[in-house]
Amino acid sequence: MSAPETAAVMNALGGSDMARFVGGCVRNALLGKEVVDIDIATRHKPEEVMQKLREQNIKVIPTGIDHGTVTAVVNKKHFEITTLRHDVETDGRRATVAYTDDWLEDAKRRDFTMNTLLADDQGNIYDPTGDGLNDLRARRVVFVGAPEKRIAEDYLRILRLFRFHVFYGRGDIDSKALKACANAAGKIETLSKERITQEFFKILSADKPHEILNVMFEHNVLSQLNFQDYDAELMEHACEFQSRYSLGFIASRLLVLCAMNASNVKAAQTFLLVPKVFQKDMVAISNVLSLPDLDNDHAVKVAIYKYGRVPTAQALMIELANDRVMNGYAPKALDIVQNWDIPSFPISGQDLMDKGLKPSPELGAELDRLESEWIDSGFSNPT
């Protein structure tokens, strides 16, 4: 709030009666968590917002002006500013909105009570629904009003309930919210892969995703990803080791969710947009896991040489969770992953041609044989 960039934007928009911080930045500040994005709600119409910002020489981008949102940019810091709104029509994926100057009307269209909290530039807190502060203090993730209605407005809120609970909730999930989500779970399939993926990957990034995944699967929420051979205990322990060694990695967690099964990975892509880099990482991790062992220096170096540092480190996390690598060796293995200078194979095809071999499949086979011998020798330079 005291940052000059923030003050410039708020001053341009007027006093607390016209513009207030809203949503995540207020929630996180009150919880003592990091504030990344700053959202501002205002009574000004979008065109008025743009005019007031420009009058103060503040760059403004009409990022979502059709829905009442513009972005102010000051010294490369972004502020998303949205005019107070209420829903006119919704279909579970998108909404038609109309502007309002009523803070409560705007709060009523938001998802959870903890996200309705407002703050002015002096740090005064406003709780338009009267429930936001109490629910936040109790770490209750509760829908604003009837859960069924909020979910029908946007089916992504089903996944958002589980995501918010795993990051901000405490205790059991609100029973009314859970029942409503279970009843509407089939509607998730009507959403775009992009939106499903964004929320689901956030859930997977939690410290202990297995707990919330168990609840989701028990209530048939996104049951398409509840593979028969999925091992929730393995997920739990793999995440524990990732946390212990500061090696959190969504691709490896997704691989565990798919039980290291290529068919399951393919099936998951029916519902998720899995980035190509994730797909590549999962293949590499699987390849490392297929090696005979990872409990000695040479084996770890072979894995790094063939498949890379990150896949090797992630395979180690899964191996640890499977108890196939002794905990006592893990620090040394990870030190090798981080610090070993990966050598280059010192023989090329040109070297073999210089010795009389002609370009042919036989040359390639001989090169592979020599490389295998070099690797088996501990990467020693050939004589």
C-alpha cells in the first residue's frame, strides 16, 4: 500500500469510496502470505478509469474492457482494475455482466466469502457480506450464498473449492460446498482444457496434494483422473521428499498420479493440456526409473548423462518414496546431480571414418558400442 506505484494508481482513482483493493491481495495480506497480484475494484466505469489514469500519465491497457477490466502499469508493476459488476446471465462458463456502484452487489457475484474482503489505501478493511472476516479467521472456504448457484455461474468453481481449501482451508471442507460440487462434478467436462489444467496443476503444486485428491476422488470430482493403479501413499511420500529437498515438480507428480503408466498419461491428456516439456520430462523420469538401480554414484551419473539432471533428481524422489534408495545415500546422489560435470563422449563418427569405416548403419552401431563401453568404464577416456 505504501509503494509509490500503488499510491499513484489509487490517487488517480480517488478516495476509498471509489476504489478499494479486493480479493487475493487482501486475503493474503491478512493471512501474512505473499501478495503477488494487486486487484482493485472501483465504482468508476472502465472508460472513466482509463481517462483518470491517463490524466496522471499512467499507462493503461484495456485487457478485459468488455468485462469491465483494465490494467494500469507503473514502473513495470501491474494493477488489474475492475468496475463493480453484477451478473445478468450465466451459463456455467461465461457471464454477461452489468455495472453497479454497490459494493455488496459486486461481492455477491464472487466465489468465496474470503475473496469478498476489501481494503482501502489506509488499510481499513471492509466486509460487505459480513462473513468474510470470520470465515478467513477460521480458515473456512465457504461459497457466497447458495453453493449450487455460485457453481452454476461458473463450473470452474468446483475445482477452485478444492484448490482454495488445500492452500487456505483448515479442517474438513464445508459440507454444503462439498455436496454441491459432487452433484455438479459432471459439468467440469464442459469447461475448456485450459481452465481445467490451470486449476488442477495448482492443486498438484500444493505441499500435500494427496489429501485433497483423495477427497476429490471420493466424491467423483474429476474422476477421469482417478486411475485404478494410482497410489495415494506414493504421492504423499514423493511430495514429502520433494519438500524436504526443495524439489517440487508438477510433471513428476502428474506421473505419480498416472502410476507411471504411459496409457494413463495419454488418458489424462483427454482432460488436461499437458505441456510438451512436461511430457518430455515424464518420459525421461520413467526412463531413469527403468534403470537397474540408483543407489550408487555410477548409476546416478549414467542417469544424468542419458536423461538429464532434473529427471534424475525427480526419479530419486520417487525411488525414495518407494524405499528403493536408502535415505542415507540421497544427499550424496543429489550432490552429484547438482555438481557433477557431465562429460562429452570423446569419440565422433568422424574419428571412426578416419580409421577407415564408411558412413553406414555399422558405423552407427560401432559408435553406440564404444559409447556404452565408455559409460560402463566410468566415463574414462579411451586409450
